[in-house]
Amino acid sequence: MSTFLSLKGFSDSDWGTCPDTRRSTTSFCFFLGNSLINWKSKKQTIVFRSSSKTKYRALAQATCEGQWLLYLLQGFQISHSSPIIIYYDNKSAMHIAANLVFHERIKHVKIDCHVVRDKVQADILHLLLITTKVQVSDILTKPFHPGPFNTLQNKLGMLNLRGC
């Protein structure tokens, strides 16, 4: 009996929240089945004037990371025949991935646009829109009150090992 393990990710960014540089922070996390296997939070190197561009840059970075994880699974001879699912909470970024004409307005992120679009068209990647309330990668970019923080922490499957 074989077990199917799906690779799914969550990708997001804040927008210009660094008070000194106004750079945004990109975050993503990936699960294999229900297990968190990869995560990242990093300040972007470019200041964007649009939240959609910031979020699309985060999506492109998550796309590349997801592709790398697929290569890693292949290296371990673990079959993964279904597309990677990346959950996202920005409609504008979803439209950029689906519409080449829209890309003309954002030439400086054009390569990112093609990276994501190529993976979607090759059926390596599926993008699914979710609400911000369930965007688990937000825990890596935004401050939260204890209630929402604990909810997201539980969704990541993180345990407090203090006192063990």
C-alpha cells in the first residue's frame, strides 16, 4: 500500500514595513503531506511601489523553491506526480500569473512573471486563492496577538518543547 504525499506551499509578503528601508519581507512555507519541511522569511532586495509586485516577487521565489523541492524528492526517488499547490491571498498576483498582457505594466518583474506562468502552464504548479485569515506564512512576516499567533503556529505543526 503506497501513501500519497502532496507538496503544498503558502506564500505571502508584507508591503514596505521596514521603517528604515521600506523594503518588504517575503515568506513561504512548504508541507509534504501534513509535515512542514521548508520555510523562509527574508527582506526583499528591491523597494516596490505596489503591494501586488511585492507579493508577486514572493510568489516567484516560492515557485522556485517548490521546483527545487520537487528535484529533491526525485533525488530521493520519491514519486510526486501531482502539481505543487501554492496557496496565495492576492487576487492581483493571480491575475498577473494568468494574463501576459498585464505583464507589460510590470516589466521590472517580468522574469518573475514568466517563471510562475511557465510552471503553471506546464502543470507543475497550481495557484489557489485563500483568505488572509488562513495564510500560514503570515506568521513569518507579521506581528500577531497571542490568539491568532497560536492558531497559525498550530497550523504549522510547531510544538513547544520547553520543559521536555
